[in-house]
Amino acid sequence: MKFRTMKAVAMAAAAVAAVVGSSSGAQAAAFDGSCNDHEVCNYRLTSYTGGIWDTPGDVSSYVGHYFSSGYTLNDRTSSLKNNADIYDVTHYTDANYSGGWLDTGTNSARASLYTTWDNTFSSHYF
Ligand SMILES: [Ca+2]
């Protein structure tokens, strides 16, 4: 009896260890100035310069957000990267995912948004 109890306890402990061991790795850190895996990254100027704004989530309004350089984000994006592994990202010219829109494929980047989209984006959705 005693041996069987100890074995059951050992098996339970092993099960807990397996759960802990399967926990996911480090998450991408939003707004840390680094364009990490799973993030979309907007830049104030072309060629990924002038300040960065990086996040792994959807954002319905750019109002109240700022590039790392201190510039306001709304209507000020001039280049971008989509480091999401699976999802395309769509940038919109208006808040709440409305207005004109531009899709950028997974693991793609745009060094320049040219005159059509330069300084126009106000929200994005994966
Ligand atoms: Ca980041």
C-alpha cells in the first residue's frame, strides 16, 4: 500500500512538471522599440527610420499613441513591417478599421508607402 501511494504521488508530480515544461516562451514585448516576432511595426519615416511603434495586437485608433521618437502616431506612418508569422495585416486610413486600406503579407515589409498611403494610417487589424 505504501509503495503504491508513493508511486501515485510521483506520477502526479511528473504530470505537473510536464504542464510547466509545456508553457510557452517569452512573449513579444509591445512598444519596446524593437520589431519582434509576431509584431506589426510602423515607422515615422521611410526605410524604417524616424522612430518605431511596435505591437502584436489590433489597434482600432492610433490617436494617443506615439513613435519611440516622440512623434504622434496618427496619420504619420511612412514605412512598416509585418513580422506576424501567419497573419496579413491591414492598415486603414481611418479609425475603427474603416476608410481606405492596404494589406501587407506575413513577414513582409514596405520601405516606402509612397504618396498614396504616406502619413494616412489610423488603425490596423491582423
Ligand atoms: Ca517589440
